[in-house]
Amino acid sequence: MEKFTLKPNSAYTMVGYLRPAFEYLRTQNQSLAPYLGLLGIEETDLLNPDLPVNPKDVDQLFLLAEKNLNDPNVGLHMGRAMQVHHLGVIGMLAMNCSYAHEFFELHSRYESLMG
């Protein structure tokens, strides 16, 4: 598969949000090659959290993981590997707010800078 090319107004997912999924796959002794191949990226690309990937390919990644691990709840199990640092600025906002309304107010205020 070739790398996803971001076009104006096209939907995408950032690789940074997929890092917990890849960490979980490693803990399950899965070779990352087929999963990376689905996204058209290499393992070194996981270091670039802002790299865009096609959300349709992300769906295929989860389906492949479900099949290979024989786990219909693989998405939930991958989510357990999520750490605050995987969320970048959003995670920092969450860590520095005592209440949900503070988070949403700050997010609304700064979303144009983040996106």
C-alpha cells in the first residue's frame, strides 16, 4: 500500500493516535509489518505523531488485529494501552484541568492553534 496523501478537506487520522494500538500489538508478539503495510508506513513513521493516515486503512488495521488475535474486543484492549502522552496537547489539557468544563473551555479556546 502506498502512503496516504492528504488532500484539502479530506478526513485523516494522525499516527500519534495509533501508537497505543502498535504498543499493544507488540505486547501480543505480533509482527508490525502487516499492520504498517496496511497504512502504507514504516516503523520509523510511528515517531511522527502528526503523520496523516487514511481512516479507512485504520479500520482495516483493527479488523486485521481482531482476526490475527482472535479477539472481537481488540479495540478495547488496545485502548487500555493508552497513556496521556499519546494524546499530545489534548492530553496535556486534560491533565491540567480539574473539571471537564475547564477542559472543554480550553479546548474551544485553543482548538484553532492545535488543528
